[in-house]
Amino acid sequence: MTDSEVYFTLLRVSAAQTLRSAGITAAKPSVVDAFTDLLARYLTLLGTTTRNFAESGGRTQAELIDARMAMEHVGLLRPINIFNDPGDDDTEAVDALVEWFRGPQAADLRRVAGHAEKEGQVGKSDEWLGATKKLSEKRNTTA
Amino acid sequence: MSLWNGDTIKDVSESVGVVNLNEDVAKNLAMDVEYRIHQVLQEALKFMHHARRTTLGTQDISNALRVLDVEPLYGYESARPLRFGEASLGQAQPIFYVEDDEVDFEKLINAPLPKVPRDVTFTGHWLAIEGVQPAIPQNPTPSEAARLSETTPKGASCNTTLSIASTLNPTTNETVTIKPLVKHVLSKELQLYFERISTSITDESTSDAIRNAALASLRKDPGLHQLLPYFVQFISEKTTHGLRSLFTLTQMMSLTHALLENDSFFIEPYVSSLIPPILTCLIGKHLGSSSSSDPHSQTPAHYALRDLSASLLKLVCKRFGDSSHTLKPRLTRTCLKHFLDPAKPLPTHYGSIIGLAAIGGREAVRVLILPNTNLYEKVIRPEIEDEGARKSEAEMCLSALVGVIKQLEEEEGEGGRRGEEGKGKMASRRSCRAPVPKRSKRSLSESWENWSVRKCGSSGERRWLKRLLKLGG
């Protein structure tokens, strides 16, 4: 159970960053926990839906198409037009998502997270990610 | 009756906005609430049992809600304990609330990240090597070990065996100093075994069959290694105190032999403790009392003991000579020293001669004994010609010399037979380094001829003796 505690604590940091970038400065810890729980369940939902789509396609490894279909299923990609021809190349939803990533909200999120816009600088999250990777490697190799 | 209170329902309805609630309605609602809680708890308990746990957790409740198609409750995943604060309404009825102070996000974001817990691993380490616990971090320190082993008997068991060993020695009144350096716990079985074996071996009145049975048991039985140090100490003690009794010494040598024969013993650390008794029985000055041997027999009994010790020495050198660098040189030096010392009694010389042959075989004889033969002749010649009290002893020494040189000749003769005869002779001639002067050799050969006639009785022996002396020239 200690593993899941660690993951929850790490995810709580991301949740707090998200809330902070939206403008909220303080909250009750139970609220933050509830939000973190929501975030965790949402990510799990995306993952399980992707896996379901992959298995429906007779594959055990998920592909990008599975991820996209899952996002549509969940409602992340809008607008979706279910009456489209399959051959029709309608990328409006994906374009919207990409636009959002390039947009100001995502930029603010990155700023709060300490992720610098310039590629040369290494942000706080990158440093920590590298350190966590090293730690997990050490953990797995010291046997 | 229902556990869920109607008052609680009323409180909840008031918080929602329904002020007037009928009693019956509240009661019915309470029963329904209780039923739902029971349902959720049952499912959660099923999850708990299937996970082989006895503690009901929030994960179980979440899974139960999922199974019952109920909207999940968010925010109970974290392991932070819920702290309940108390507040009184003024009617001496406390109301509990969840303590939940607002926290700043900056603090939350910039807080130090949690430590990644280590994975479950396991390694091996030495608990004890040959009875000694190494001082590595995984082993408890001596103070901790002392605390842990308060229940086991401390030195009592090894004290009893040592005291038993001391009671077996009625002639000497020495007190055996009991110094338990290692806390040694021997089972009663092993203590009994040690006692029985030691008494049966050293007791002259027990029959041969029993003694042989005891030795056979020592030779074959596995699982006796705990008694090994006690046996070794027993041997050295008996040897030092029992020099008068040939029987004791012989028995100790047989005991040593049995210990060496046993496959399950790791006897290498005890070899250095076993060597002194063996050497004592080999080159001791005066083994056994003067009345112990039959005065009419040709060869007194202590020579048999020395032969036995020499063969034991040979066994030890064969097995442990390679693993220990100093064993053979030390033994050789001791034997040689005793051999070359004319002040030592003749039986010591006998012992050292056969000892040297046993330790080093052919090479030792060739290098150490042969060059000293003419010197030695000066020692034994007067004894033999004197017809004195020590004549028999000198004769024994001479026969020992003959015996070892015979051993040399046998091996050299083989080498000569294998190759061409001339080459063999040349090789053996070259190998004899110190040429013995002819005059002394002739005198030696004369006395040796006498002896060979008396001892060997065949002309063939005489011929090869002569040939050998020619080879040495």
C-alpha cells in the first residue's frame, strides 16, 4: 500500500499545480484529495478505455488509434461527428486539442509546474523526473 | 432495534432544508440507511476476505460502491488519517467534525517530494563460519546477542563435559580449568555419548569388542562434529598425563586414527592440536613404564606404539601437507632434530627415523637420513658392540634404518628396472648427493652384513645392500 501512497502524493502535486494555475490559492486538504482522486480516476478511465479498444481490435498492445478512440469516447476530443464517413479526414477535434496545448492555459500550467518554455533550461519537474528515474533504477537493480 | 438514530436523520434533513420531519418518516429513513450501509459493508467485507486481509480499508469500500453501481466517494484514497475534532453544542452533547484546515497551494507544491519506498529484496549473509559469528552489519552485535540468548544455558553444558573429563583421570589431582570461551550448548545425548566413549576407551577392564565398537562408531558416525574439540582436548590431556601407561597412549593414538578416518569431520583446524600428542607418542623419551612390556619379548611394546604414531603422521601429512605450508617442514625439523641429537635416548632415534620416512617418503630419506648414516654409525656402533643394556634399542634403530633405506632402494630399483640398467644406475648414482666415505661405509656394511644375516637371513638381501652401498659411492 505504500506504493499507492507515493503515487497519490505525487499526483496531488500535479493536481495542486493545476488548481493553482486556474487561480485558486488555497483549499482544504480534503478538497485537494478529492480533486486528486478525480484526476486519478480520470486517467485510469482513459487507460482502461484505451485497453478495451485495443482488445476489441484483437491487439494486446495499445496503439495511437486506440488512445484517440478512447479520448473521443470519454469526451476529451470535441466536437465528434458520429455520422462521418470513415474515410473522411476530419481532424477538427484533434486540432482543437492541439490548440489547447499550445494555448495560454496550458502555458500557465507549465509555468506553475516550473517547466521552462525554452528548451535549453531544465525545469524543476524535469530534474525531479530524472532523479525519480535514477531512484527506481537503483531500487530495481539492488537485489 | 436499528443502530442508526432517527435524530441523525433529522439533523441531516435540517441541513438539507427540510425542517419538519415526521417521526415515522425519520424512523423509516433510518432503517433504510442502515440497510444500505449493511449492503455496502457486506460487499466490502467480501473484498477484504478475498484479498486475504483482516483490516477493512477504504479501497474495499470503493470497490463495493463500484460493484453496487453507486457513485464513488472521492478523496478517501490518501492514507492521511482523518482527525476528528470535538465541538460541544452547549447541551453537553459533543459534535465531532473532521478537522480540515485550509492549506496554501504554494506550500503543497513546493513541499519536498515523498521518498520512493524500496522494493522488497533479500540477500544472503554468513550467520556463522565454523562456529564463529562474523561481525558484519547483518549479524547482531555481541551485546544484542547476549540479550537474546538469556534463555539458553550459558556455559553449563560445556562445564559438565570438562568436569567429566577431569573425573576420568583419577591418578592426577589437577583441576581442569574451565574457561568457556564460546557459549557451547551440547545436547544431553552428545554429552552422554562423549562420556561413554571416553570411559570405554580409556578403561583397561572393558573388553576389546566394546573398545572396537566405540572406535568404529567414532570412525563412521556423522553428526559428531560438535564433540570434536572435546575429543581433541581429551586426547592431548590424556597423552600428557598418561605417559606412564602404554595402554592409554595406544588408545589415544587409535582414537586419533578414528577421528581422522571419519569423513564427516572438518578436522583441518584441529590438526595443529592433534600433532603434539602424535609426536609425543612417536619420539617421546620414555613411553610406558619399564614393567609394562614383556621382558622376554624381542620387541618391547612401545615400538609398536611408535610405528602406529608414524603411520598416523604419514596419514596426516598426506591429507593436510598440501593445504598447510608449514606442516611438513615443522614436522621434519622436529624429527631431524631428535634424530641428530646423540643425547636423546635411542628409542627417540627410532621414532624420528621412521617419522622422517613417514613424513617425507623417499626424498626425506635420501636427503636427510642417508648423508647422516656414517655419523649415526658412530652412535650405534659402540652400543651394539658393547653388548650393554641398550643393545636391543640400538638394534631396533639399526633395523629402522635398514627399513627406511630399503624403502628408498625399492623405489629406486624400480626406476632402474624401468629404463636401461646402466642409465638407471647412473641416475641413482647422481641422485645420491653426499658420498659416504668408503672406510666408514665398509665398516657399516660389515655390521650391516652381520645384521642382515641375523635379521633377513637371505643372501638376496645382502646382495642388494652391497649394491646399494656401491651406488652411494
